[in-house]
Amino acid sequence: MTPSVLLIYTGGTIGMKTDPATGALFPFDFKNIYEEFPYIHKLNVEIETIRLGPIDSANVTPELWVRLAELIRDEYDRYDGFVILHGTDTMSYTASALSFMLENLAKPVVFTGSQLPIGVLRTDGRANLITAIEIAAARDSLGNAMAPEVGLYFHNRLYRANRSSKYSAEGLDAFRSDTYPPLAEVGVSIHYNTQYILCPSDRGPLRIRTKLVNNIMVVRMFPGLSEEIFRSITGLKGLRGIVLETYGAGNAPTSLWFLKALRETIARGVPVVNVTQCDNGSVAMERYETGLGMLQAGVISGRDSTTEAAVTKMMYLLGFGFSSRAELNKQLKLSIRGEITV
Ligand code: ASP
């Protein structure tokens, strides 16, 4: 049977073309997708399209994540896979969030976009779009999806969504996944690294979780961060969690005021997750004195999580409203969708 894919357009550069009169870029009407991309007819895939947006991804909020999760839930049985066209700027956040929100996912959900508008001759959007559709539709000889998880496809590589980050504002290879190998690599053919792809859960039908708590803060350490500023952040009314971007293997100052502020914050029930500012490697707070103090203060290691994964995982887990702090901390430390190497 011909596989079917739902193509969901949310916005971003990929959906733009040039106005011949002014030369300016504008979003084209996605209803006319077959006029714009007649070649997608040639794929042996039944494609239906739906538009949510267009929205520049800099304006994306968790509301879009909820709409996407609900749409996938509602259409889940009708399609073999889903492709989501999204602006590149915050694509890794949306894709990471969806990886958590879609529970028991057993079908591919592939995010893609482009650095150059699809209406530009040299666009990277055409190849990204075609291959993302192929990946979303791909099955093995037994009819099982080749990549049944939330992925991000860009410039010849399929990444696990919650391991990806936008790394270049200029290059066509705009995304990277420095702590996890690509799920698929594309050359003359598409090579799936099946040993790195999640096995679909057999825990039951797809479920979505849409309660997200976004009263959280990302704090990036820098030499000179003052006590006054740090305390004004940790003391914020309504703050529910902090993702702390530290140096190297999870290091930060040993100043008494800093560690005291962390202890007090954690004692108030606000979890603090430590991720590294480095693209590669992992937090190991026990390695240096500059990490040990944080470990003793109750800071949770985010190990090799990206900031995007740590932020969206925290939003997702806070939404559970766990009755005990210990349970929340336990979940934060676990790998729940392959986002962290444990
Ligand atoms: N600003 C655009 C967006 O993220 C950039 C892009 O799509 O590449 O929506």
C-alpha cells in the first residue's frame, strides 16, 4: 500500500518566495503547494497538507507545540508519518518539546526547514522537503517505520530531535547533534543507523501531554555574574525551575553566595538542572571542586542534554505536578526519550 504522510506547514524561510515586483520575501499560500513543488507528486507517497501559521519561528510559543501535538493525535491513525515544516531558529525547541509531549509514539514525525527560501533557485528547501517526506514514509520489509521517533532532518542528516541544536546562521548544514550520532545519513541512498533509533514503545496507543509549565529560566554563567542579579533571578516570584548553563564539565564559581543562593532556591522546591555551555561532552559535577559544590547543593546533572532538551523536558515534567520533589528530580535525571546519555 502506498504510504501516506501529513505535511504540516507552520512557517519559516522554507515557505517563502520572492515577490517579483519588490524582490522581498513573503510566505506563499501553502494551499498551492503542488504548484510550487510539482516534484513531490513524483514521490510514491500520498501527501496531504495542512497549514498552521505561517509563523516566524522566533514567535513560536508552547501554544504551537500543543496545537501540533493535538493535530498529530487527531490524525495519527490516518497517516504513516508526519513532516513538519518549521522555521529553523527555534526548530530544535519545538521538535524537542514534541518528543516529550508525544507519548508512546510509533510513527515518524520529521521536522525540517531551510536556510534559503524554497522559491530561490539555489534553495536547500527542496532537498530537505523531499527527503523528510521519504524518511517519514519509509518502512522496512515487515512494514515497520524506519525511524519511529521525533526527528529533525537537515542537510543530509536525520537527527534525534532532542539531541539537535541550530549551530549555523549561515551554512546549509545549520543543525548539529554533537552528543548523539545521526539516525540516518543521506547520500546516493538513505542509510538508517538502526542501532541508534528508538524502538517504538509497546506501552499502548499514542497519548499526548499538553500541560507544560513555562515559568522557568535559563541562566548562562559568565565571569562577572553578580550576586545581586543572580539572586534577583533565583528569587523571582512564580519561578518553577532553572536550567543553568555552566562551563566545561559542569563547572561554576565556588563563591559562597552563589552556592548559598542555589541551596535556598532548591530548598524552595525549584529544581536546578546543570547543562554545559560546550557543544560536546557532558556535565560531571563530581570531577572538579567547582562542580562538587553544586552537586552538594542539590543541583541535578543534565549530563549531555542540549539546552533545548533540558528546557522542554523541564516544562513537560513540571506539568505532571508530581506530588514529591524526589519523583520530579528522578525523572529529570532519567533519559525519557533518549535525550540524555545515562
Ligand atoms: N526566522 C526564520 C524562522 O526561524 C528563519 C528560518 O526559517 O530559517 O522562522
